[in-house]
Amino acid sequence: LIDMIFHDCLFEIPVMKHSGSTCLPPKCKLDLSRNTAMELLYELTKDCPENFSYLTELLLQQLDRGNQLNNQWNYCPKASQKAVSGYVGLQNLGATCYINSIVQQFFMNPSFRDGIFMAPVKDENKDDSLLYQLQVVFGHLQESSKKAYEAMPFCRAYKDYDGQPLNVAVQMDVDEYFAGLFDRLENSVTGTPQAVLFKEHFGGTTVQQIKSRECTHVSEREDTFFVIQCEVKNKRSVEESLQLYVEGEILDG
């Protein structure tokens, strides 16, 4: 009974076998149920040296968990629990808010998320695999019971063209980062069923049309894109900005 209360009700930690479960351990999460469980343990040790000694050993093992708490003197488990909404956040590692917002938008697209999960990882070194690290981030956002995930391994896996990892303390242009991220991820899934994943979800096509005033012929050129640059200044809506984007112009000379 002591084992069941201590482990199942109070201190069990979610692991891979609990994936997909609607009720992650421990069983007792609210103050009332946890206090009641602790009071029951207390009662079981009264006038019973054997139970007292056994529970003391369990508590000492629980307290001796190395540096898992990052030496936080004011550590509070409640502050690290997932919000009641069920969503998990991404910690800002310095100046990584632009990364977090993009990754969360990707994660909130279920079919894209499933495609990333199913993509085979070709790299032997998982630490440097951007695709694998994105799968890890998505896994934490989906399964974790914590308030937020620290995505430092994902940031380290994003290398610049000199082979240096991303500097999390430097604000990067979000459009530039987005383009670089998609370029690297697309290369990671080349030759797999997920090769068209990015174009299917986020790709589009623009048509450049050129017509002379002197004849009826119209020449067209198609270009693919992931991003459209929208004018914001003096525009009341996205529709108004897109209207400006497709507006024609006269070419002289």
C-alpha cells in the first residue's frame, strides 16, 4: 500500500509508455488529493518502525535526484505544470521568440505535424539532424505534462552556412530564418514520401503576366513561393494588402 500511494499516487513520472494516455501520472495532482495521500502515509507509519524506516528510505531516494531541478532554491512543481488549456509552450532562450512562434504555427497544423513525425531521419548524428530535433520538439509539445519545453537542441541543430549553430542571443530576421529553415528541412526529406510535404501545406504559385499595349499576346511566367511580402503601412486589412500585391504596373523603356 505504501508503494502504491508513494509511486502511483504521488511521485510517478510520465514516460514513453504513457504516450497518448488521457490521464498521465501521478494519480493525485490536486492539493486535496495529494495532502490526503500524504496523511495516509503518515498514518501507516504510526507505531510501526518498519513502515517508518521504509517510507524514510523512499523519501531520501526521491530527494536525491541530482541536478534535475537545476539548483533552483525556490523550485515549485506547480509552476512547471501544463496549462489547463492542454497546450505546451516553448521557452524563450534569449531572443528566440521568432523561432517559437513559427514552430508553434507548424505544430498547430495537424496534417503537417503528422507528416513531420512520419518522415524518416537519414542522419546518423541525431544531435545535428534538424528534422529529428523538430520531431523531438513536436513530441514534447504533444505529449509533455510540463508548462514549456526548452528547445536548445533544435536551435543548435540549425547551422549557418559556415557550420556554426544558431546564436540564440541574437535576433534574426524572421523571413530569413523561415526561408533557411524550410530549405534545410526540404533537403532532409528529399527522396521520401514527405518530399512534397512543405509545398502541399505552405507552397503557392504566382503568375507574372506581361502584355504589350500594341498586341493582345500575354506572356506568363510561374514562380513558386512559401512567403508573400505584404505591405502593412496604411493598409486596413490583409485583403487590401494582397490587392496591392497583384496590382499591375506600367513598364516603360
